[in-house]
Amino acid sequence: MKKIRRIFRAYRDGQQKMSVWFQIALWKRILGAMLLGVVLGVSWGEGVVAIAWIGELFIRLIRMVVVPLVFVTLVSGLISMGDPSKLGSLGVRTLALYLVTTLIAISIGLCLAAIMQPGTGVDLSAVAPTSVQEAIPLSERLMSIVPENPIAAMAEGNILAIIFFALLLGISLLTIGDLGKPVADFMSAGAEAMLRITHWIMEAAPFGAFALIAQLSGTAGVGALLDVLILALAVAVGFLAHMMFMHGFIIMKLMLGLSPIKFFLGARDAMLMAFSTSSSSATLPISMSCAEENLGIKPVVSSTVLPLGATINMDGTALYVGIVTVFGAQAFNIDLSLADYLLVAGSTTIVSIGTAAVPGASLFLMAAVMDSIGMTPEQNAAVVGFILAFDRPLDMLRTVMNVGGDLSVSTAVANWEDEFDREAFDLPRN
């Protein structure tokens, strides 16, 4: 009898402890886990790879839901729209705002690089050259939007192709009326089910973030950025400037009349996950959850704008590539004219559309952009070789910028399309 009581007491205590755990806001659990991960990584060193599987498992869980979540929520959102003509204005506004924010990001990056001079005095002669794959041409990227086989596109995780097919299916279901109701109901139920799975996966986010940050700290070391301090500082300052000025002040405050603080509080879970994973695509399920639950963005907008943003909106990548391009020019004593800066801004904005939403994808952009100002392939390879060792920590920052920009644009588009819940946005956040 005493043994049974002890078992029952242990079970009750366990339940109480779990209850306390879930009462803590998710962003606090993730942030705390990341700090513990840094401590463990620094103290354990290379041995931290023993727990790398936890982070990899978490990433696999997230990637597992990306494709079905995007597909069913987009189709369901289009059906709930009721009027296919609304899709035109939504698409135009989304693309225009994404391009504008990317252009402003690259402009901020170029200005900072010109002022801070991160490449001045840097000797790249001893750097082991590293060549990278060229960025996918824009024409090829546009062709890939139309899938030869939609099932194969889903298997390959081609988000743009999935969006295109989902758009066609959603619009067709709207046009056939009652005949499409069974499929529409199925898609609506599927969207709710995928969001529920996303919530479950989010509860595992602190453990995934802990393992990912521990692995990075243990293998690269927290002092890795000291060798490239000015470059890292330029990226960090550019990140803060763009997020505060463009998304916080211009979009939230001036354009929408919303509180920038409430926006950043609502987006923090997704931004913390972006920092941990360094992937806009992997963060997409959490971004969609934050958009609908915290920012008041209705599914018809979140299911369309966010997946598109994860593939074509690369504010952080554009800013970073611009800074690194000027860094390389300064290191090799290449004088850049105003025309060169304009050329870098334009080319970076265009080629960023062809960047995959995966860690390190910006490295593929650099050759194309540096070529535009006359740098040789050998010089390009030397610059990439220099920053390669430090790219992952910097990638974490620019991914946060990408994801924050996606959510900001989604909020703006939802507001303009009357698909925005102001009361949900204004709810207090702990």
C-alpha cells in the first residue's frame, strides 16, 4: 500500500512540475535553453557533438510539417477568401513590399560598409580559397515555379511550386461551388490538424534550440567572431537598424498605426527559432502559428504571404551580401563608385529571389554580386574562404531578420486586405 502511495505521489509531483514548465512562456523557455546551450558548448567543447542528434531530430520534425502545412493551409485560406479577385491585390502588395524592404536592407548594408570600412587593412593573401556553387539564375527559378509533377514538388520541398499548385487548386474549388465542398472541408480539417501538430512540435523547441546552440558553441567557440569583429558588428548594427527603422517604425508605426513593441513581442517565438535553426523554411510552421495566434493575421494571408516570404524575401541575406561585397572590394583595394553601389543594390535584390531558405545559402549569392563590380573568381573565392568559418553565427542573425521581415509584411498585407484581427494583436504578452 505504501509503495502505491509513493508511486501516486511521484506521479502527482511530476504532473505539478510539468504544469509549472508549461506555464512559462515559450519564448522564455527557448531563450533559457539557448543560454544553457552556450554554457554547455563552451564547457564541453567538441564533445558536445554527442547531443547533436537532438537538434537534428528537432529540425527533422519541423521540416516534416512544412510541406503539408503550406499546402493545406493555403488551399483552405483561399477557399475561406470567398472571392478569387482578392488574390490579385494580395499578391501585388506582397511582392511589392517584399522587394521594397529587401532594397532598403541592402541600402542600409552598403551604407554601413562604406562608413565602418570592415575590409580596410584585411590581408586575404593567406586565405585558402573556397569556391561555391553559383546562385540559381532567375529565369531558372521562375521556370521551377510551375511543377512538372506536383507530387514530386512536394517530395522535393519546392515551396514555390507547391504554392503555385495550391493556388490553382484553391481557386478551382472556389469556382465549382458546392461540388468542391467535400474537398474544402477536408482541407479545412487538414489545416487545423497540421496547426495542432505544429503546436506539439513547438513545445519541443527549447530542447532543439539547446542542442543546436550547444553544438555551435562547442565546435566554433563563442570567440570565433573576434577574428572578424568589425564585419560581424556591421551585420549586427545593420540588423538592428533595419528591424527597428523599416519594420518597427516605417511599417508598424507610420503605415499601420500599430505598436512596434507588440509586433516584436508577438513575433519573438518565430525569431528565436530562426536564430536557432538559421533557416527561414524550417521556421515557417512556427512563423505561421505566431502570425495567426499572436499578430492577428488571418489564415488567408498567413498561409499565402509567409511561405512566399520564406522563399523570396531575404532582407538579412541581401544586407549581408552587400556588406561582404564591399568588404571584399576594400580588402583588395578596389574603389567603388556610386554607380557600383547602385549596381550591387540592384543585383543583390534580384538574385536574392533565387536564394534557398537554408543555412549558408547566401554564400551562393556572393560570386554573382561580386562579379558585378569586377572582382575576379580568385578574389571571390578568397573572400568566401575568409568568412566561411564565421558564416553560421552571422547566418543566425540574418535569418532572424528574414523571418521578422516576413511577419512584418504579412501584418501589413493582412491590414490592407481587411484580414487582420486588431484585438488579437493588442492582447498583452508575458
